[in-house]
Amino acid sequence: MIYLLQQGLNALQLGSIYALIALGYTMVYGVLTMINFAHGDFFMVGAFLCFVGAVFLKLSVIPALLLTMIGLAILGVTVERVAYRPLRKAPRVSLIITSLGVGMFLENLILAFNPYPQHIPQFIPDINWNFGGLSLSLLQLLIIVVSILLMLALNFIVMRTMVGTAMRAVSWDKDNVELIGVPVDQVVAITFALGSSLGGAAGFMYSLSYPVIDPYMGVLIGWKAFIAAVVGGIGDIRGAMLGGYILGTLEILVAAFLPSTCRDFVAFSLLIILLMVRPYGIFGKPKTQKV
Amino acid sequence: MNKQIGLSVLAVAAMIFFPGCGNNSGSPTVKIGLIAEISGQIPAVGASCRNAALLSVKQINDAGGIDLGGKKYLIQLLVEDSASKADQAAVVTQKLITQDNVLAIIGPNSSGNALPASEIAEQSKTVLITPWSTNPKTTINAKTGTPKKYVFRACFTDIFEGRVMGKFCHDTLKAQKAAVLFDVATEVFKSQAELFRKSFEAAGGKVVGFETYTTGDKDFSSQLTKIRNAGPDVIFSPSYYTDVSLQVQQARRLGIKVPFVGSDGWSTPELIKMCGKDCEGFYFCNHYSADSENPATRDFVAAYKAAYGTTPDDVAALTWDAFGLLWQALAKSGSIDDREMLRQRLSEGQSYKGVTGSIVFLANSGDPVKGAVIMRIKDGKFVWSSDSQP
Amino acid sequence: MRNKISQKRISFFSRRRFVIPVLTAFFILMLLLPRYHLLNPYLQQVLMYIGINIILAESLNIINGFMGEFSVGHAAFMSIGAYIASILTVKIIPASMLAIGFPLAVIAGGLAAAGVGFLVAIPSFKIRGDYLAIVTLALVMIVKSIIENIDAVGAARGFMGMDRLTTPAWVFFWTVLTVWVTRNFLYSNLGRGMLSIREDEIACELMSVNTRKVKVMGFVVSAFFAGVAGGLFAHLIQYINPSMFDILKSTDILIMIYLGGIGSITGAILGATTYTLVLELLRPLGIWRMVILPLCLIVLMIFRPRGIIGIKEFSWFFPRTDKRVQIKERV
């Protein structure tokens, strides 16, 4: 029982990080119907900004997190302006290839300057609590709490503010919503800023839990978070969060009860079965097609 | 429009297919090729390898070149990137051998690249020395099972390392039960894990946990929880140093108090920075010890530090020794372009006293007879603990 | 009134009568390449890489370009083809029969991959678009994970022992075959059905296109050629391991077809050739090669979003029309 609870805590922690990254994918998809494959690399840049903040600027946790999130927001808006906006009218796949290119560029740029993996020194005091065999660390608690807070904040922004309403309007019908006065370019920029800063926050917290960073760390995580976003129903914020937690839980539980070698195999097969049951993801809405 | 496109593609193709027009004339040089994993998944390995190679060549060239039969020749080092991909490794090997006409090749380091490169080198009858590939199959012809004639390595093999660590854990650390945690997708660590298990059980111990993860995983909590429940005396983790620090941290958080033991993947000094106090007292197997009293080692470490600012890791040390082997054999062969003569001199069995120990190749084998070093992490430094001779 | 008959001007070499002779001439050239060292082995290897990449690009083009889906799973098909072909030539076929055994092994690899392609086609009946992309992505990870757990084929250590059976002639043969089959498939009934699925799936169901059959055939043919490419690849490098066929390989193939032109046979050939050549050409840049390459890709995508050649085709690929096009002009 304790074992299950322990693994449950691990799953919550990993799931929170996947959820944050998946949120970034989903927001951009909702607004632009585009999959930003560079998002995993935004996550990696977030981890590196954390490193810069910790080692060179000697900041403490909250300022470093703010630095990461703001830095990523700027990066996201810049990439959108330079690489994605010219392709607004182009076929969707061109955007996908461009995003792959942006991702490769970011990875290799950082690699060119620094090929060695880096270590992030301890930010957070190493406090562990033990509840009768169940160990919880301050770090784990922090990650889960901060992630949930960020997700609630995002939900608030999207559901209760004018900006959020504008974002939802653009995701509903990008081409015609300008007629009623919604500034699509600005809304897209804000969406990118929000989504990228969430990805950066995920990178920040990931690098706190696993303090070794290298330029390729975002690749696999990015693809996995993409799967999480789609399984939850891409375009839907609740879907991204749920998808992230489902993927994190599946991975941890499969490794806990089955030989760890078949973890990937079982987890992804289960995901395919889930998709076959709900072909549009859990919260996804089937798109009506006019014939 | 189509014509323009066609012409530009043709132009690009022509640039590749008709090169070599600008061959530098001037005094003849000895051309050596280096294949390193500069971009791709393991850039740290490629960077260390390249640094050590450039340093070694620079030392020779600063002294006026290598002395072959009374005349001095400068060394021209051609560095190619294998991007840690087997097909790239194969094509750059071809390029170096057939287009650039190098005398010998040093590299690649990772076995996944070294294997295809060694096939091509063997078929083209060119000497290839891999500094770091510990996979036994690199120097063996896969079809016939006999050793390759032109492929050598500067390090010991996984077989030796697994044996050493198995015996060490049982005999020296007096562990009865061991658990293993390793990356199933990286063949080096997988073979080290399996060979450790064989050797530990042959010595009389029992392996109570054999957990795996995949390259890039950072979360080992479920595996470590399982290991904790199995109650081992020691945990063998033949992993890359970046993973080790995470494993130790997470193990501590889960309340695991038993020591970890490692393989040569641990050997970068960065490990101490990452792992800190948690790793105090752990042992691992290494190719060389940076604080050894050996004068060759001291000179190398000092020169590397002066040039690059960090202590050299084992990849750098092995690359340095691979080049040292090459210079020794080259000096004896006396020719700047005779590959066969170079091969003969290399396999003649003359011992080379390198930074990583004394290296000698027995007849018909590309695997050197050399010992391993057991290191201990003490007071925040790597300290030599004992030597393990074959 | 006089009727004028004018002849459509086709450039001299585009006439269809030149197809067979030109291809035969090239084939003979490829046979002679290794024998007489017309090109050094490095350039021969680059040529063979180009050929294999063309096969991969064409096979992905069937699903991504013609059927309009988004598949990132071709690395898995390539992996299966590579392993099956290698196991056959190393463990099962005796050395004396390798000359005939090699093409059979490659075909067997392709068939095995096609079988898995059939399995992937089944979810595609209900799942479309990005959701299908997930299924193909999961396939890559599943295949990689399965192979890593099978010690008999070396698991993560990899599989080796293959002879260097892939020659420029074989690669040329398979490349031409792939392009020929793809082109004929495109202009067949099934191919027309595929294109209509891409445009509007519901409408084409109403027009009695058997969408299930078309999808299955599309996946099967596509996977077959990806498997063939895998078999050729394995016998060129003489070493394979599961991490060679990961998601990065799939995205490489994706870049090749979208670089050249979406949904165009010529585009796939052009994209594969350009990508391979530029990768080799930029070698002198060292570590900056992989920074400049994606930058060029992004710039290219911004200025030519449909790829280098867009949706245009080389005229050899169009179906045969009358030699003279009759245009009646009223004078």
C-alpha cells in the first residue's frame, strides 16, 4: 500500500511536468492549429536559463523562475514573429517542418557553445518528510503545488479574462474573427508567450528535480508531452492537463509493477488502445466536416 | 524555373563530386584522420576527444614534426564529425580513407559508431585505433570470429571491466547481495551490467535486483524503490555520470543507504560537482587516474589544463594514448603513407607507456593487455584506490 | 475557316521514348562503378545514401503526400525491414546462395514491414489527422522497445555480421522500382482514391471509393518500400541497432519530402537528394553544420512554403498523352 502511494507521489510529480509542457502544445494548437515541435526545445532552454540564473546570476528560486518564464515568453514571441507568422497562410505541414527546424537550431546552437552537460546547484533546501515509510521531499511538494497553481492561473486567464476570450475566439475561427475586431496577430503572440513560459517553467522545475541538463534533453520529453496533449484531446486545456497526468502515471506504474525494460512498450500500447476507444482524445471534440 | 532548380542541384552535386582541386602543395605531411562525435547525442565525448587530439598533434608539430628516418614531417589532422550516427560514421570513414587518403584513423569513440567504421577500415586495410570503444566486437570480425587485423583499441574491453568490478564487489567490499541499475538502450552499459552479474555470481554473490531504464530517463524512483525493497549490500550502476548523480540523489531521498559502485562511465570529474557529498566513499572502475604519480600523466594533465582549463576525462586520456601509440608505431615505420607497415609496427608487441597505463598488443589481437584502475571518491576528489591487473 | 494543328512543344529529352534507354544506361553505369572505380568509394557511398533516402522519401510520400495523413512512423518500418533482412542473410541463408538470397531477404524485410503497416492501417479507419500521428509515433517507440528486449538479435548491442551486399546497382534498381511503382500507384484507381481521401474523405465515400481498401493498400505499399530501404541500409553499414531508427530518423525523412515538395514524386526525389548532398557539403563547417542546416531549412520554408518544387512534376511522370495535341484554332 505504501509502495503504491509512494509511486503515486512520483507519478504526480512527473505528471505535473508533462502537463505543463502539454499545455504549451495545446494552447498553440488551439489558436493556430499548428503543432509546435520546437516546444520540447523551449523546455530545454528553460532548463538552461535556470542554470544561468543559478550559476551566473546567483538568484534564488522565485526570481530565477520569473527570469526563466519571462525569457521563454520573449523567445516564444520572437520565434513566432520570425518563423511562423510568414507562414500563416501556408499549408499546415510547412509550419510543422519549420518548427522542427527551429527545434534543431536551438539544440545545436546551445551545443555549439557548450557540449558538456551542466549541473545545477541545490536551490531548494533538502528537506524530506517521512510519513511511516512514505517519503516526501520539499522539492516534490513544490513542483506539484507550483504546477497546479500555474495551471489554475492559466485556466483563469483563458476562461475569465478578455484576453482569454479573445484566444478562445481565435481558436474557434481564425480567419473570420478579425471581422469583429479581434487583433489576431496580438492574440497569437500572447498565446505563444503564455504557452512558452509554461514550457519554460516546466523546464525550470524539471531541472530542479533532475539537476543535470544537456542540449538534447527536450527532444524525448517534447514528443512524450505531445502524445499526452493529443491523448487528452488537443486544443483543450483540461485535456492537456489530464493527458500529462495519465502519461506520467502510466510510465511510473508500468515501471513499478512490470519489468522496467518493457515500460515504453506497454505504456505506449495502452495509449494507442485509449485512442482507439476515444479517437479524438479524452476531451477532444469531433470536428464536423461539411461535405 | 525547373531549369534553374535543376542547374542548382547539379552545381551542388558538382561541388561534392569534384573536390580535391585545391590540394595544398608544399612540404609533404602525415595525414591522420580523427572521427569524433562532435554534434549529436554525446557531444561531451566528442569535445574531449577532439581537444586531446588537437593537443597531441600540436605538441608534435610545435617540436617541428615527427621524425621519420631522419626527416621531420608535420602532422595534418583531419577532423570529421560522426554526429553519433552509424551511417555518418561509415561515410566519413570512407571519406577519410578514400578521398583524403589519411594514413590512419583515430576514433570513433562510441561503439555504435566504431563498429561500422571498423568494418570499413578493415576492408580498406587502414589502421584504425578507437580510444574508448569497449565493446569486444569492435576488434573481432563478426562473420568469422577471428580478430580484425587493422583495428586496435586503446582501452580495455567490457568483459574485463565487468569481471573486475564483480570480483571487487565480492572480494574487496565483501558484498553478498548486489543490485544493478543500468541503461538498457546503451550497449556499453548493458554488457557491463550483464558481465558484472556473471562475475559477481561466479564469485559467490547473489544479484537481487536487475533494474533497467532507457537513455534520457531522469526519473529512477520506481526502479530504486524496487531495489530498496530487495535489500542489497551494494548497487552497481554502470551508467554515464550524468545519470549517476541523479540516481544517487533519488536513492538518498528514498532512504537507500548502501553504497553505489560504478564503471568507466563515472570517470568525468564533473561527477563530483554534480553528486557532491552523496557520492563520498564510492568506488568505480576507470581507465586512468588523473592524480597518478606517473610523470607522463602529470605532464598530460598539466598541458590539458593549461590549454582547456579543465582536468582531462578518460576519453581525453585514452585519445592521448591512442595518438601516442600511433606516434610510436609511426616513428618505427618511417613512412608517411605506408599503411601496411604502420599496422605491422603497431601490432609488434612493443609496450607503450601511456597515461592510462602500459599498453601492449599481443600477436593477432587489437585488444591491449592493460590493467584497470579502481578509483574512490574521497574528500570531493577522485583518489586512486587500487590497480587491477589482468 | 482553317483548322490549325499545332504541336505541343516538349523539350527533346522529355519525350517518353527516352525513359527506358536512359535508365538502362544509368544501370550499366552503376554496375561498372565499383568494378572500375569510376568514383571513389566515399562518393559511391554518398550515392547509395541518396538512393536509399529517395526510396524512404517516396514511401513516406504515399502516406503524407498522397493520402494527406501525418505519419512519423517510417523509422519503425525501416527498422523492421533492416532486422528481418539482416537476420535472414546472416543466420538463415547459406553463404553460397547470397547472390540470390540478398534480394529475397530485402523483399522479405519489406514484406514484414508491410505486415506491420497493415496493422497500423487499422486504427487509421477511425483515427485521423494528428491523432494518427500519435499512433505512428507510438509505433516507433514500441518497435524500438521490443527490439531492445530481444537478446537474440543483440538488443541494444546491435546486430552485425552482414556482408556488404548493397551495391550502387542494387540501390539504383530498387530506387527506380520504387519510383515506378509509386507513380503507377498514383495514377491507378487506388491512387486516385487516395488523392480524393486527402481532399475530402466523406465526399469520396459517397462516390463509392472503398476508403478502407485504399488506406490499407497505401500503408502496406508505403511500409513495404520503407522496409526495403531498411534492408539495403543494413547491408551497407553492416551494423544496426535500435537507436538508429528513432524519432529523429522519422523527422529526417519528413524534412526530405516537405523540403522537396509536398505530394510530388519529383519533389521527394529532389528533397532526398538535396538533403543528403547538403549534409555532406556542409561538413567543413564542423560543429556549425547542424546550426546552419536548420537555419537554411527555415529560410527555405518561409520563402517556398510548398517545398523547392511545390506540386509540380517532372514530365516523365505524367500519364501518356497523345504525341500531338490537337488545338483547333479559328482563323
